[in-house]
Amino acid sequence: MKMEAPKQDVQVVGDFKTTEYAIGDIAFVVDMFADKVYTYKERAVIRELSCNAHDSHVEAGKENTPFDIHLPTHLEPWFSLRDYGLGLADEEVRTTFGGIGVSTKRDNNNTIGCFGIGSLSPYSLCDSFTVKSWKNGKLRTYSCYRGEDRKPLIALLFEEDTTEPNGVEVSLNIEGRVSKFEEEAINVFKWWDYTPNINSKHVVERCETHRTRYAFTGKDYAINSGWGEMVAIMGNIAYRIPSEIDSFDCDGYLRFELGEISFDTARENLSLDDKTREAIRVKCDNIRGAIADEAIQKIEDEPCVFQRAILASTLRNGQLGRLIKGKNLDQFNLPETTTDIVHYTRHYQSTDKGTTKRLPIDGSYEYYIHKDRMQTRIKHYLKEAAGVKCVVILTDEQADECLIDRSLLKDMDDLPMVPKRTYASSGGSKVKTFVFDRTYKYYTADGFYNEVELNDHGQEMVYVEISRWKPVCGRYDISDTNQDIKSTLDKLEGFGIDVPVIVGLKTSFIKTKKFADGNFISLDRYVEREVGKIAPKTFFKFSESDKEKMDALTEFAESEELSEFIEIVEGNKNDEIAAFCRKVKVALDEMTEDDSLQNWMDDFFDKYEMLTILCDWELSRNKQQVARYIGATIKSKKD
């Protein structure tokens, strides 16, 4: 984006000794720009890298081609963005990801970037990330990382021929931030004109829903009826408009061309200089002058009388009504009926029946042709249906009188039948004993438990205490949640331990004499006892990250050394049991540490030190190159 440089109005006459400014500790400067600048770091990484990708597509003439984004998942914990723009040559990669304030986008208003710090944003979340660049038949893979003194370094790992299209991919490992990245991806892309190719259907749907949620949309603005705050959108990025210069006081946005307004270095807030204040004031004045006439035109463009009445009703409410006051919207009202129309409206804790002679209209209402004895179905439907606030019932005569389009009227027989309630599914069940269902695959808590009548015959029974279908006071990673219980039983089965039937007991049952006289043992105590019987005498003590790298290597590369690693690991079949024991703190006093696996890995990474700057997911994503590197290193050592 074109930056306005202030005019130079200082002149120095004479021969003076001058000193230019110098940049000090580069590690500190990178920390300041990459880490301290951004308030919302996940959002910054997504936003800055996406803006770079969009700009590259614009420069390559591919504005209509979406770039690809991989949001981290629990099974694939990395974030990556791959564009199909111009790609970067070797020197361009080093300049872009190894420089501060370096930008080629300050002389035009076609691209979003301008400051030259966005490519450093990944350092706000991690100390290393991977860059791949496809350029003119060559694929180069780089590791961008901080050295021992925290200075950013760039290492070219691999270079090979490719037939893939030009572009750049930036990827970084993200642990434990799955939900945060999804949330921030929505915060970023809900303001964009389009949605990139994202691996989360949920994120895509939320973004698309947000774009269509406004009651009234104009050429360069959108407004809702309710109170709220306006944002300014420029270059697909939204900036909150401070209340001191927001003359609308409602939920919506104003759209600006690139270069019209200014923003801070982090691209998080507006820079309230005179230029920005004036641009917002002019935009607000222009919209205020045009919105009333545009509203009438939009109403008249609706295809039928009923749709025109709905839009007119929406526009006359709240802040929108204030903005278009003076226009006669009553001309779009529907005629009253001669008899009362019945409607059922859902409230927080009830569904109320009402009558009116003027048809209730709203985008969240549904309309049905009258049938007798349907009240119970209607109330059940309103309780369960998401997004439906009111059901309106019309007779044939009423539908004709109020001019509603017959195609909008639904058949009440299509309403779902009310299910017969049983004690097993209600919160008021009087049965206090249940069997845990290992096969249950969903997430509502009551689905994990089936009612049962206890008849123990003196046999030992393994139980968990439950309240509202959830475990009470369970041990962490054993019985703290229903999912923990399910995972624990799977572990026991994998260890060859008999998997018991788990009984869920309500707290009220545990207080009874029948419980006190029974042969019950808690799942926590059962696991402690049975796993303790098979706990190994020794266990490998090692770095989890080193082990993950080695596991990734053995998936695709072959060598005598890697085969040796596999033999060491497989030779200790009990290590998984030991890991479980350490995790749940069972039989710890009976096991001793074995450092042999870690010592072997230390020797391996001393030999192939370039692998130490990669994490396991980078190894997995660059399989062929890593395999060639190991092979070349082995060959060179033999030579």
C-alpha cells in the first residue's frame, strides 16, 4: 500500500559533522517487532501471512484464485499457508524473512502490505518455522529460526526440480492452540471478500454466515438495527472505529479503498490522524445522505408483497429506523385479517401463545397452514429448533387476506413428533445405577450410561461416582471425564488387562447401605492395582521431542542406524506401560530410569546436526529431502 512520506522542511547550511541512526541488537529489534507489537498473536500470524499471500496473487494476476490454509488440529498440530502467486527467488526469501522494514509495496495501492514486518509474525509464536518457495521450476525449502543469541537465521535445507506452480508456503508447529487458531481465523476472514481454502468446515461456515448477517447492505457499507460499533474495512482488514468519531452507534462496517485511512504498525487499530478522521467523517455523511433512498429502492426490488413487508419491518426497527426516518414505510404494511391469527413465540424458559390481526413478520419466523391438535408438537419444535423464534398459524382465509405467498406456508404434519419420554433419558430418573457404554461415540454426557438393576452376587464391581452423567472427583487421566474413562479402558485392553464392566453410581446410591455392603472398587483403585501388577522394573527416560523426530524419520527413511533405533524401541515392549504409569502416577517407586535410548539419540543428532533445527512435523512434510540428506551424509562419511 502506498505510504505518504512527510515533506522534508529542514535545511542545513554549512559543513557539520553528522551521524546517521544505527540499529542496535537485531535480536531485540526482532523481539520488539515480531512479538511485542501484536496483542493477538494467533490473529496476527494468520492476518499478516494471508495479506502477503493475497498481495502475491494480485501481483501475479490471480486475484480470483484462493490460497490454501491448514489450521492446526489435534492430529495435525501445524499451521500453514500456501499461495500460488509469484514465488520468491533465493535472495528474495532471505530478504523477506530475514529483514525488517523491507517492502516493495509502498509505491502502489494495489497491495495491502507496506511496513515490511509481517513476515516476522511467526516469531511471536515460535522460534522456528519453515518456508517453501516454488519459483520457475525450482523448489527451495528453508528453515527460519533463532540462533543461540536469538538472532533470526535462514538456512536453505533442500533445493530440487519441481513441476508445481509458483508460490510460497509458510508453516509452523503449533501445540495446544487448535481452538484459538479456529477462533482467530474467523476473526480475520469474516471481513474478507472471499474465504481461502481452509481445512475447517466450521470456520468457513462461520465466515460466510457473518457476511450475510446484516439487515441492510449498501455499496460500501453494511448496517444492523441493533446498537453496536462500526468497523472500518480496508484491504480486507477490519479496524474498530472509536466512539468519538462513530456517528452511527450501530453494528456494521464502512469499506474504504486502500490508502484512504491510516493504521498502526501492528495493523490492529486505526491511526487517528487528520486524514483518517476526515475520511471517516466524509464516508459517514455520504452514507447518511443516501441510505434512506437506497432503503426504499431495496424494498421495492423485493419480488413479492410479503418480502417487501419483511424488509420494511426490519428497516424501521432500532438504529436503522433512526437513520431512515422521514420515509413512509407504512406503505409496505400487509392488510389486517378479520379474525385473530394464532402464533407461538419462544422465550427463555417458556413458549407463549398469542393472537393478532396483523401478521407477525420476521426472518426467523415460520408460517404454517392451520391444523387441529398440534399445540404440543409446536411447543416441542420451538424448544428444539435452532434459529426459529416464532411459529405462526394461518387459516386459508387469513393467508389470502394478508397476501402472504402460499409457497412460504408449511405443512404442520412435517413438524417432528414428540418423543415418548422415558426415565432413562430424563434428568429426573429414579434409577441410581448405570453401566458405562464404551461404544458411545458422541458427546452428550447421558449417552455414556445405560440404566441397569444391580445384582452383584458378591462379585467385585468397578464403579465411578457420577452426577448429572459426569464423573465426580475422578483421578486425572483415569476417570476425570467420560472420555478419560473410555481412553483408560482402551489402554487396559491394549496392556492385556481384563477390561471390567464399569458401573456408574449416583452420589445418592453411594450413601446407601447397599453400597456399603457391596463388593465395590473405584476405577481409580482398580487401575492402580492391575497396572501395578505389570509395571516394568525399568523405563526409558528421554526427550519427547527427540523421540517424535526419530519416529517421524523411521516412517520414511531407511538406514542401519534407524533400524537400530527401531530394535531398541521394540525391544522394550513395556515402555508404553511405563509411560502410562508415569502419567497416572502408578507404581513409580518400583521403576528405575534407563538413559540408553536418550544417549543413542544424542549420538545420532550429533552426527546429523542439521536435523536438530527441524521438528517432527517438518521432517514428515519433507520426507524425500531428509532421506536424501541422511543418505548423502552417510556416503560422505564413508568416503
